[in-house]
Amino acid sequence: MARVYNWQIGREMSYWYPESRPQKQFAAVFDINKCIACQTCTVACKTTWTSGRGQEYMLWNNVESKPYGCYPLAWDLKLLDMLNGQEWTGNRYDGQTIFESAPAGERALGWRPETQDYAYPNVGEDDCSGQVNGGASFSMPHMNWFFYLARICNHCTYPSCLSSCPRSSIYKRPEDGIVLVDQGRCRGYQECVRACPYKKVFFNPMTGTSEKCIACFPKIEQGIQPQCFVNCIGKIRMAGWISKPENARADNPIDYLVHIKKVALPLFPQFGLEPNVYYIPPIHVPTSFTRQLFGPGVDEAIRTYRNAPNDRDLAGLLCLLGSSEMMMPRWKRQGDTVMGLDEKGVELVRVPMNEPVHIRPAFDRLYQVQRTNCP
Amino acid sequence: MRAVIWVLIMTMLLAAACRSPAPRSNEVVAVAAGTVPADPSDPIWRNAPEYAAKLLPQDLVDPRLMKASTAEVLVRAVIAGSEIAFRLEWTDPSKSDLPGAGQFIDACAIQIPARIEPDLPDPQMGMPGKPVEIAYWRADWQASVNGREDSIKSLFPNAAIDHYPYDAPPLQPGSPEQQEFAKRYAPADAVGNRREGARPNPVEDLLAEGPGTLSPATRTTSRASGVYGQPGWSVVIVRSLPEGLAPLTRTQVAFAIWEGSLDEVGARKMRSAWIPLAIREAE
């Protein structure tokens, strides 16, 4: 094992390969507070990439209702249980990552879901599957809150799917950091399925190889955001490029949200993969729960997010989410307008921070008629 | 009554004597025959001595098999013309030949150095500059050759599927256009690496120069046939005679067994050391 630096856990850690960061790293920010679990992202991905035989159960993008929803079943709870309780000191993770706690003979701590674990995505998570009889009730540890967690492959800096493949069939593209399974080389050992803590690699029983989210790289190569981003009706997502913390740029929207304002956090940083999808945590959920998911920065992130009405730059940048199908590697704010820019500073989109509101009287004096709202 | 018991004992002893006519050998000896037997139950196999190849867990490279499973594989070999056939038999109480997430397949493999030379490649998949040739057989491929058609409906009878885009009109079922469109949704198929589905042969020829370097041979010329019964699998793999192997020369052979029900796949396997492989001419 090599020693590599993982800024999300504030220390060096062990990894199968030496540190080799791509020229650019694909990254994303998801604002959980805006997600309504409409599953449009899920369907957009499904119809684009996984409509084939053997892909029926695959959800490269899924949205699950936390704290109890999960796909596949207990993907997070099982690994947390295997890792056991671990500690942070400030922003430094003192516990063991999945690489450091790998059992003898394995490259990472992991487990492999069974077929049945994929059988019930979202069924019954936040809707009734039958009539509730009068007086029926249940009691759970978390009774009065929930939130929706949209998940795709994290295109990790230290992917455990990649490091666990004994055939080196998984690779990370040097030009954009997207992690892909080489479909010509994979022999279907499912080591990647076992090792990915997020369970975002899926075995296709009809082709006998493993498949995963490709971050819509044919679109990314043209400067367009992936399907699950541009179809999001809640406008919760932004795709872009993330720098190392020491190279963070204030005019890079992902850097700004992740490194400068620290309002977007990685999912389970303690696993040690340096995942590159960052979440603005839900503000209504007890932080004793969200700290486990997003690490020790949760309280600060929520304070910052709640203060957005007083922070024009942060509020402005949040208005850019979902405003264009184009990747926006740069941004700037001018007064009450925020702009998404390309690498050269050319404007791609312009968004008002306050939508103009027009109020029309109910009675139209010109035509002497009552106005009605109709579609 | 005593006469009946006597007859019964004699009958059992006679049957036992008829079942294992070939002696055990301390190396794999391929005996010459008119043709190579393609069927594990072919009586020609009785002429070949049986070698019990002891198996070890693959525990040298990660991921390792940490717990031993299949203890040995019984091997017989026959040559005819330019071909050599191996009959592998091992105990397997559970047949595993269905593909699926978290499911693994019974399999076996034969490994032979690509060249006959004094310095042997590593027995674990060869080494750089010293390649090995591998013939790899899988139980689900055998099922396919035997006529089983795996589909989502057969694997998951309760599955409900609305629609596959490539099955919709105006595409004609089975037309070149329809098949080409279907490949968009089966990327491994599109690049010629389909590992499941209909296939004509349950074995594939491979080359390796060390762990993790396994790659398909230019083309598969081996053929195989496997049968499951008591006490487990009997598989015949016929491959071309190793180049340079003659009655007065020897090469080496190694074997590997994967027990699917124990999640054995890839590097997680039971494997043998190199075993001498000799040829005995017809008497």
C-alpha cells in the first residue's frame, strides 16, 4: 500500500496505488434542502443509460429517503457497522478508513449485496403501500424528520472499486477524473461491487460484467452537464471541477462552495475515498445524524447556509444551480445578477437573484372584466 | 441365507473392482489413443492413469482465498494426433451455474507453460516474459451450450419489465439494425466481451504473464464438456498439444478449481502447483 494525502480526513492514509490526481477532477454539489425526491434524475439516467437487459435493477442515480431508505438495502449501515465507532479530532479523522481496515487477503473492507438487497428501491419509504387502519402507528428512533439523499457515483479521488480490481479493469481518466469500467477487460469478478462503499457498481447478469455511472462523459466532453443534473426540476445540482484545497479559486463555483464557504460536504468522508459529490446538508435534521454522513463540518455548513440571505455571493451562487445545461467552471456576481462563465470568462448564463414579481389587479379596468388564473 | 449374503458381498467387490481400473500415478501421464474423448464418461478414460492433484488456496496475491475448499482434483489425460484431452473430476456438493449479483459460478482451468524450457514460469499465472496458456471452463457456459437460455424472466420469474428500447417497432426482431441498437445497452457486448448469454463453447483460451494479466488468446481452439453429478463435476477439456511436447519430453501442468457457492471467483480459487506432464505412447 502507498501513502496518500486525503484532505477530507485531514491526514495521510494508506491506498493501493500512489497519489495520482487527474488534470481536472469532475465534482458536483447537491443541495439536499431543495430535493423533493421526484426521481426525475433517476428516470433521466435510467432511460439514457440502463434500459438494457441485465440493467433492470441498476440505478446509477437513485434518490433515497433518509434515515431509513437505502439502495441497495442497508448499503451504508452495514459498512458503518463493520467499521465500528470511529472518532474525529477537529477536522482530522482518527479512525480507520476502509483501506486501513481491510481484512487479511482483501484490498478494502467491504461486503457484497445479495440479489434481494436490490429488490425494493424506495418502496414504502415515504408513501403508504396500503390503507392505514385507524389507530395504526409505529415507533422508530427518528420520528419527526427525514430528507432525500440523491446519489450517483462519487468519482472518488481514491476509488476503492478501482483499487480492488485485480485486473485493473477500472480506471480514472486523467483528463477529468471520471471513473470508468473497461467493458472490454472486465471479467465480472464483482470485486468492485464488494469494495465500493456507496454500492454504485452493479453487476450485469446478462453481459457478465460490472457497470457504473459514467458521469455522462460524452456530454462532459462537450461542456454539458450530465443527464441527472440538467433534468433536475428542483435545480439542486451543479457539476464542475474541484481543485485541491490549497489551489481553491473563489471564481470556481465548486471550489467556492466546498473549499471557501465550506457549505458543501462529502458523503461519508471517513470511508477514505475522497468522494467528489458534495452535499449541502439538510438544515432541519439533527446534526448528531448528519455528522455521521458528512463529517465534522456539518454545523458550520448549516450556519453558513442559514446565513445565505445575508451573504450575497453565496446566495447568488446558489441561484446558479440548475440555471444552465452547460458546465460553468467560473462564475461572478454583479449586484443582484449572477453569471455562469466558461474557462475564458465568456458568459454562459445570467440569472437574477430576485425574480421580478408583477401583481395584476383582479379587475381589468381596460376591458372591464375580472381576470382569472387559468393555465 | 448365508449363500445370499455371500453372493451379495461378491457382487459388491466385483463392482468396486470394475469401477476404478486405472492405477494412481505420481505425474500426469497422457496416454495415446485413436481419438481424444470429448465426453467425461467415455470408457477410454479408464486406460489413463489417474493423478490426484492436491489443491492449495490462492493466498499469494490479493484478493486471496483465506479458507481452503476443494481439496483435490482427479486428473486423467489422453492424447491423439495434435490434441490432448484432460478429464478433471472434483467433489462439489452444490451446483452453481446461475449468473447474478453476488452469485458465482463453478469453474476449472488448466494451465501449461507457453514454451517448454528448463526455467518454469511461476505456477501462479506465469510471469513477465514467461507466459502461460490457460483453458478456462465455466459451468454457466456449459449450461448455455447444453441449451439453457438465461433471461431476466428465467432468473427472476417475478420480474416485471415494461419495455426495452431496442425491441420496439419499427425495428424488426433479429434484424441487423435491431441487434446493433441492442448493443448500445450492452456495452460489454459492443466491445466483444460478452461473458454471459448464448455461446457455442463452454471454454475459453487465455494467456497470462503474471497475476492480473489474463487476456484472451487470439482465438479459442479448445473445446470442453462438463457434467454435474455425484460427487461433483466431471469436465473434459481438449486443447492443442503443447508445442514441442513429445514422448521423451516433459512439460508441466497446473489446475485451478472455483467453488461458486463459496464466492470463489478470479483470484479467489483453489490451485495446484506445477505437476509434470508426460506422454505415454500407445502400447
